[in-house]
Amino acid sequence: MVKSNLNALGIIFPNSYDNMVPELVSYRLMASIPFASRYRLVDFYLSSMVNCGISNVSMLVRNNYHSLMDHLGSGREWDLARKNGGLNIFPPYSEKTVKIYNGKVEGLASILNFLKSQKEKYVIMTDANIAVNFDFKAMLKKHIESGADVTIAYAEEEIPEGMMDSHIVAKDLYYTFTLEGTRIKRIYVNSKEKGVQNVSMNIHIIDKQLLIDLISGAFVRGYTYFDRDVLMPYLNKLDIQAYKYDGYFARISSMKSYFEENMKLLDEKNLDELFAGNSIYTKIRDDNPTRYIEGAKVKNTMAADGCVIEGEVENCVLFRGVKIGKGAKVKNSVLMQDTVVEANADVEYVIADKNAVISEGKVVKGTDTLQVFVAKHQTV
């Protein structure tokens, strides 16, 4: 699977933007949120790195990381179970220097000794709140050709509504740019501007030694955020380039966006764009194909393996092992792994977490703008 030919190591920050989807991160972190019927958000960046030849990937977890470690295991599904490099997870207090960090500066400072010992020349850093099939090889090539000190990926889009929520941005910052050609001339923090902006995807490429030098200086000064506290003061001293991404991606910035981005994948065009080209790998669960029992009616639905459907399902995303009872009607909903909708229940505009149960005959309905959330292991 992996061709280790990219002179870069990957660092993923799995907890970034947890505050935007509090309902989904009670038992997990952003990176392990289920998405697109059988995947987790982390699968997309991790697979993209592997497909581009990156065989040394580290994750700096902060909290709620048990589900992520259970999902990733040794990294075998991504061919990252290796003697050299491979998958490295740094939980808090795993070493003397590794603590619960507030921002990327603190997180990176805790693994400086690790970074210094790695052979790769470049570092690629990402968050895990975007599902995207990203070509890191093309971005690194552009970075090298431009002679840039730092390259940051961005997309032209309106700032998502969830990112501008005032109680969230105090903890999770987002960034927009103004450009002069391809060079970033100014970085805005938590902008409220309307219309299409150059919105950062929080994908950075930087020379490893430069990163070590910048983080070493920033940490002793008590800095926290990489873009705000480290890059912004150096805009005139460093060549910080922007890399425009034009492909399909799904940015999770609220519960509403989580629902909408899943539902968009019921359009085959969007599904093809997200999964076209390189494969996206995930943890294997050996299960039977979805079974459609006599009398079942299914329309415009994405169903993973292990589902058993006896009732009516329309415009839904069903994860592995979902069971829909006889006479049940389920529309416009996202049902996560092993959710059970019992006989004659009526469900519409619902997001159900893992192992949720909608009892027999119950009516649970939200709207297209406000979905009902059923928590993990909850019975309605």
C-alpha cells in the first residue's frame, strides 16, 4: 500500500475543534467521529498521507482518545505497523514532557525531542475536522518549487456558520487570509466577514528544523497558537505561501454541518468526488452484507455492511449494524453503528449515536434546520 518516497512526516491534531460538536465528543474526539457510513474523520487525512508515501505519522491527543486508539490499533489497516516510523500516538503524560496542551505550540513543544530524532526534512501538520481526499504530494512539490518557508492550504468558501458561534471561537480559532499572488500578506483571526473568503484548512507544510526553531522560541515566551502567535508576527520575515484546494471536502463545524455533510454524500456526484482516485482506508469489521428483508422499501440511502432493514428508509446514512424493524419509517436521518429502530417507529431528521435505540411505536422527529440528537446507548 505505502510507497515511502515522500521526505515528510505527518502530525495530526485529533482534538482540534471538539467544542464545535459537543454532543458527539462526549465519548470521543473530533478525529474519531463517524462519517460517511463506515469511516471516521481521521481516516481521510491518515489515508491521504499514506497514499502520498508518508510512512511516519504522529497524533498528539489531548483527551477522550480511547475510541481513537481502539479504531487505529497498531495502524495495520493503513500499513503503518512498522519498526521504523509508522503510527505514533502521544497521549498526555506518556513522557515527562508530554502534557495536556492548549494549542499547537504547547503540543509541538512536548515532542521536540522526538522531532529532532526524525530523519524527514519536512513536516506536514493537519487537524482532523475535515473529510478530504488530499494530495499532499502535489502540495509539497509546490512548497519546494516556491522556496517557501511555510505553505498553508486554503479553500475559497463562506465562513461556516458554526465556526462563528461566539462561545466556540474563544477556544478554537479559525483563520482567513488576504493574498498577494500566492503569498499570504495578512492573517485574520475569527473573522466575521460575509461572502467568500480564503479560509484556512489548517494544513501546514514547513521545514522540520524551522519548525523546531520557531516552537522552541515560542514556547519559552508562553505562546499557545501556531498561526496566531508564531506565524502572524513573521509574515514580513518568512515567505508564507498559500496553496489553493479546489477539490471536494466536508468541513465539520457544528451538529448541523455534520448532518448536512453526511446527507450531501447521498448525491453520487459528491460521493464520487470525495472517494475518487486514492482509496480511503478504515478499520475492518467483518460482517455480512446489508440484508433487505421482504417488504422493505429503501430509497436514496447509503447503508454500510451488517445492516438489517425490514421497514421503510429514505434519504438516510446508515452505519454498520443498523437495524430497522418491520413497519418502521426512517427518513432524512444519520444513524450510527448498531443503532436499532424498532417496529412501527417513525423517525425523521434524527442523528443517532452508536447503540441508540428508538423504541417500538415511538415518533421522533426534528426538522431540516434542527435535528434531534439521540446519545450513545440512549433508549427513546
